[in-house]
Amino acid sequence: MKQSQLFTKTRKEAPKDETSKNAQLLIRGGFIHKEMAGVYSILPLGLRVMERITAIVREEMNAIEGQEVTLTALQEKAVWEKSGRWSDDVVDNWFKTELKNGSEVGLAFTHEEPLTGILKEYVSSYRDLPRYVYQFQTKFRNELRSKSGIMRGREFIMKDLYSFSKNIAEHEIYYERAKQAYIHIFNRVGLGDITYLTFASGGSFSKYSHEFQTLTDVGEDTIYIHEGKKLAINEEVYTDDVLENLGVTKDELVQKKSVEVGNIFSLGTQFSEPFELTYTDEAGIQQPVIMGSYGIGIGRLMGTVVEILSDDKGIIWPEALAPFDVHLIEIPSKNDAVHAKAERLYVELQKAGKSVLFDDRIEARAGEKFADADLIGIPIHIIVSERGLADGVVEIKTRKTGESKTVQDNEVV
């Protein structure tokens, strides 16, 4: 991508009504556009980052036998009445509307009910199980307040995986596989060291659910972490019984603020029973399917990375998530050879398999280009200037450390 052709531009200031650091930096860098509180359009640079996050999550879901689908956002009232979750008294963040024929529909905030209904069409025997189905899909939640940028939106993309197992033992084996897959994801996106497997309320069907909480001062949650065991306890279940069950004591734990970046739940038969999702076992007896659900917000994960991996100059993307591998910066010059050299490097880097954002803007001064590069946060900056032209060198700078070195032209790639 040539920066002169990119329709977005950087901004010195974020909108005055935007208070979250992640959204401020992403808006200023041209990654997202704010439509209203909690609703953001994803622009070219932002989409590239989200696609890289999605690719990591997809790889890990496929590795644990997930089958990808896309379910509908529009949901029939009758489907959700089966589980009792259509009522606003039970779920208070529905977006609901009416079709032209007067039928009431909702915009899905999750997909346990509709997917359970679909599986009923395909599961009848023990031979049909287990099955694991996931999607990346836009969810809608009518949040009362939305002030955390893309970390808590009213419209957002979520990866939701659902497991369908024959029995509790089979479910628990998969639950542990999903847990490990999530740990892999957070390691790959650069948050592994500060993300904790966190014990939380399990509801009616399990002693615990598990959240993945990333430490940050802007987090909405309070957790108590045990550094040695790399685990944490959510404040909602911070009781003496839980501490004893986990084999830890209060003086071993440290209170921290955090943001939830993923969660996994054992659902038991909460949804399979009302939808009559059963199978015939080897003895010919009808049995209810045991379910689990596993969620990660793609935008929330992106926002969390920005909150944590940034400085006073802008974003510092980890290599795995950066919109481009390299930011090639041409320092404007009257010497046409500088531009020719930059163009040549642009082609050579791409031939070598590197994605490149090429700042070829003629009207932008050197200081402006450097400031924009720091704001956008691509890991490697390659700087082509008239000063280096005579010596046949370019400057390579690392965004994270600020360290730079000069290398010969033929060593750049």
C-alpha cells in the first residue's frame, strides 16, 4: 500500500467525546472511525489488524477440530422463548425490532439458541457426536454505557465456539483443549505474560467458568492473582471456600485491575433440553447433549493490545498483528534518485514476501512522516534519505525500542 493512495489520514487529535486510549489512538492513526458511542467502522489499516487477529484465532480453533460457520444476526422471537432468554427481564441488552409483517425479531447478542436448533437437524446418534462449531460474527448488545472504546461496543465482532458432547467426561476433555487453545492465542498476540486464567462463577452447571483476564489499569474487573501458579480469581467468587478449593491463601494473592479478553463456560443441558437436542446412545437410550461455549471479542482483543502496547507517541503493534510488516519512509528530496531507490526497495521487499506501507507522500515533511509512523506503530521502519544515498545505505529503526542502524542497500531484505 502506498500511503499517498490511502484514503485515510492521521489526526493530531481524537474526537473530544472519546475518552478511551485505545479508541483515541486507533482513530488518530486511521484504523477506525467513530459512528457513535460504542459503534465504530473499521478502516483499511484496522481491518488488516483484525484480519490478522482473526487468522490466529481461526488457526487455533481449527486445531481443536472447530468447524466454521456464519449464523444470522436476525433472530426469531420463538427460538429464544424456548430458553426463556427473549424476555428483557432476563436479558436486558437486546436490540429488538419488527419486520414489515409485524413479526418481532432481535439482533443476536450470542448464538447458543439458534445453533442448538440447527444441530437438532443433524444429531440423532452417538455417532454424530462430539461436534465443535464456531464463527466470527457481528454481535449487538444494547449496553447502557459504552465508554471503553472498542473494548466494549454495542456492535462488535466475536468469535464464538460451541461444543456438543455425549457426556460430561467427553465435554471436560474438550474444555481443557479449548483452554489451552486460548492460552496459545493470547501468547501469539503478545499478551501472554499479563493474561491470567481466571476462576469465575460457573452458574448452575459447573463449579467454575474460566475467564482470561489481561492486567490493565483501565480494566473494569478486579481479580486476585497468584504469580507462581499463573492463575487468578475474579472478585465475584473471591471467597474462603474458593481459596481452599484452589489451594491458595489470601496472603499469596495480589489485587489487580484487568479486562476480560475471553471466556469459556460449561453449559450442561441448559440449552439442549429446551430444544430437545438429544442422541441415542449405544444402548439405545435417549440422552441429552452436553454443551459448552467459548468466546473471544476480536475488537476487544485489538483494543486491549493498543491500551497496553503503546507509548506517548502511538501504537506499538507486535509483529503478529501489525497491519504491515514494514513501514518504508521516503524522505522528500529534489534528487530523483532517492525516490527511485525507495521504489526499488518497495518492490524488492514485496517480492521477499513482506507487506509494506510505503510513505511516498511528496508534500509531507520528514518530521511529519516520522510522527505518523510512530503513531501507526508498524514494528520496522526503513528510512530512505538523500544523506544515505551517497553511501548506499538506508536506516532501519525498530518502533518498539527506538533503536536504529544503517545497512547497505543489498542487505535490507
